Amino acid sequence: MISTWFIKELRAHVQGEKRKGKKIAIVPTMGYLHRGHLSLVEEAKRAGAFVVMSIFVNPLQFGPKEDFGRYPRDLERDSSLAEEAGVDLLFHPALEEMYPEPMLTLVEVKELDAVLCGKSRPGHFTGVATVVAKLFNIVQPDLAFFGQKDYQQVQVIRRMVSDLNMPVEVRSVPIARAEDGLALSSRNVYLSPQQRAEAVVLYQSLEEGAAAIRKGERSARALENLIRAKIKAESSGDIDYVEVRDAADLKEVTEIEGPVVIALAVKFGQTRLIDNKVVEVGTDV
Ligand code: AMP
């Protein structure tokens, strides 16, 4: 399955599939695949699409002090996992293929990129939106699959697609978790056994937060404090943020009245983990 698809050949091949009447789906990833990535492929297959998976560790979305250089990579393993999952075409472009020249054109999704992860990772979402826009232009998919694990990313991409009239339907897929609840992430391999054991507090504190809402807690600040306190008490994690925000537009909320997302980012040593939970106040609560 590992084959070097250049943009030109890939386009011709995808066009051929389109002419056969196939819908085209893209599953963008940075590789080091796990069950979360494969669940996106599963959804794409379920939609009956010709599935293109991209594997590209995109330097544009990493800050200068972040882990671009040491981000885990294993193309051979990824390639067999992708094939087993039913990926039809694996696109793993070289850096020079994606960025033959320095980028003078960037896609910035204002406001949505300035909160939560955007605050501690300036430029990150511009990097994400820009590479996804490029992938959309290269593959010209009908459908694009993203994980709810990166909740803010999905909102950023949806807004880009809507603002720029991109002819792509964005679908999001629930978070795949380890047995103890930790959200699967390629970065989990960085964790020491102790950090790995402690990291389960993220999932547990989100569940506690959701339970508190169900029991009637409506103060966003009280909820954030509850979650922070649990993380501090039960782990050595260094909290970047714990925030309750409007699930649709990521705006701040004080009183919880409608659907909210509880989102958090916590560092265990050098490893920054994120997780979130959507609570549909008003419908299921
Ligand atoms: P990444 O390779 O980390 O950039 O992720 C590629 C895609 O897989 C993104 O759309 C992620 O949101 C999604 N993804 C990563 N981890 C998970 C997970 N645990 N569950 C569901 N989707 C995930």
C-alpha cells in the first residue's frame, strides 16, 4: 500500500473514481494510527465512499517549541493498518510536495482560533485550516471526516468550509477511548507509566462534570473549579485550561442553558493532552 502518490497522479485517479460515480471521502491525519483514526475510516466506508487517507505531519501547525521533530512516525505500520481498515488511497506527501515554496497564503479562522487551544498554541489553527484547505483542493472530496476528540478543530474546519463555500460535507466522529476512558491519541506514547495511569483523571473529571450538570449545576465557573480541583488532587498534571463553552460557537457561557462543551488541556511532563465532553442541556438533561 505504501506508494508515492504525487498530487497530479492522485488527482487523476480520484477524478477517475468520481467518473465511476463514487463519492470521495478524505480522512486527514498525522499518522501513528490508532483505533480513533480507524473509526473515521469506518464511518467513511459506511458512507460508501472511496476513502483517501492523508498522513502528513504538518509543520505549519506546530509552534517553534512544540513536538514537530519528535512527533511519532511509523509509515509502514500505518500503511498496513490503513489497508486493513479499507483505505483506498494513502496520501503521504513529502514536505516539498506540500510546501514547495514558503506559504504566502494562509487560511485564518478568526475568533474560533483565539480561544481554548488557540490561546496557548498561537498560529496552530491557521496551520490546520491552511493544510486542510490544501488537502481539500488536492483531493476534492465530497465528504471529510474529523474526530470530536479535536472539538475546536472541527468547529474551525466547519466554519472555514461555510465561509469559503467549499463543496465538502464535514462529518465528525465520536471520541475513541482506551478501556479506562483515556482518549486515544498518538501522543499517548510519550507518557510514562505513571503519567499514563494518572491521565485517566481527564476522562473521569469530564464525566463528573457532566454528572454535576445532570444533578442541576448551572454555573460554568463552579463546574470548571470542580474539574480543576479533581485533576489537581488526583494527578501531577499541569492544567492549561478547563473551560465550559457554548457547544456551537465556543463562546463563553456563565449560566449553562443550552448545549455546552466541557473542554480541557492538561500537560503531563512535556505531553499536552486534550479531551472534551458535550453535554446537551435542555435535551438529554
Ligand atoms: P491526528 O492524527 O491526531 O491529527 O488526528 C487525525 C484525525 O483523527 C483528527 O480528525 C482527529 O480528531 C481524529 N482523532 C484523533 N484521535 C481520535 C480519537 N481518540 N477518537 C476519534 N477521533 C480521533
